[in-house]
Amino acid sequence: MQLIKTMTLAFVIAIAVACILPTRTLAQTGRSTSTDDHEQTLKQLLTEVRELRLALQRATFSNSRFQMLIERVRVEQTHIDALRRDLETVRNQVSDLQSAKPRIEQQIKDAEDSLDRGIEPNGHADWESHIKTMKAEFARIGSEDERLRNREVALETDFQNSQARLNELNTQLDGLMSEMKAP
């Protein structure tokens, strides 16, 4: 940004020197120009300097907005990527629990069938304990499944909101780009 300011100032000085030196040279050689022409040139230079200052201020402001928007887009994209990973992890965990439910149900059924057949009279208490443990595991899976589904819904909502914010930031960036391209 400092380079732009320096270049603009150098340009303004070069224009001023280019306009003033020929006038002084003509005046010194006896070819005088009218005071009105000189004043008109100075007014034009002053107007040009003011326009350049305004253009530089607009460019500086636009550059600052552009940098802030880019940083906000970067932060939002990082947040969205983290949400996407979390959402994928939760969905995989839900899928794992869903596949474990039928397996545990079948194990409970098989254990109850073995208990009903009474294969080992001394092992009756062991089978009942094993069935009780499997039923507790099945209940835990049910509550864990519900917790994970609630987490999935919350992550999905947060993901959609973040995606909407990112889209809005991209729209603002596009608008700023269009503004910068305009003459």
C-alpha cells in the first residue's frame, strides 16, 4: 500500500513539474504566458490531485474490506471443514451402533434359547448374568444412539448455518470484486 502512495505522489509531482517548468522557461525567455493560463493549470492540477487522493482512499478502503472478507471466508471455511469431519464421525458412529443392534439382539435370543434348553444346570446363573449384561449393553446402545442422533442434528444445523454464512461472505466478495472492476 505504501508503494501505491509513493507512486501516486511521484506521479503528481512529475505532472506538476512538467506543467510548471515549461511555464517558467517560457516566462524567463521572454515568452510570457498569461496569468489566467497559469492559474487554470494549477486549478486543474489541484483537481487532479484531489481526484487521485479520493481514488487512493477508495482503493485503500476497498483493499482493507477485501482482506477482511478473505480472512472471514478462510475462518468460516475452516469451521465448516471441522463441522464436516465431526458430522462424518458421528454418522459413522450411528452406523456402527445400528449394525451392532441386530447382532446383540441375536446374541440375547441365542442366550435365552440356550437358557430355556437348560443344557447345563450349574450354568443357569451364568447364562442369566450373561443375558442381563447383554440387555444392559443393548439399552446403552439405544441411549448412545439417541445421543448421537441429537448430536448429528445439531451438527447438521450448525453446518447449514455456517454454509449460509460462507455463501453470504462469498457474495460480498463477488460484489467487492465487481466494484473494483468498475471504472
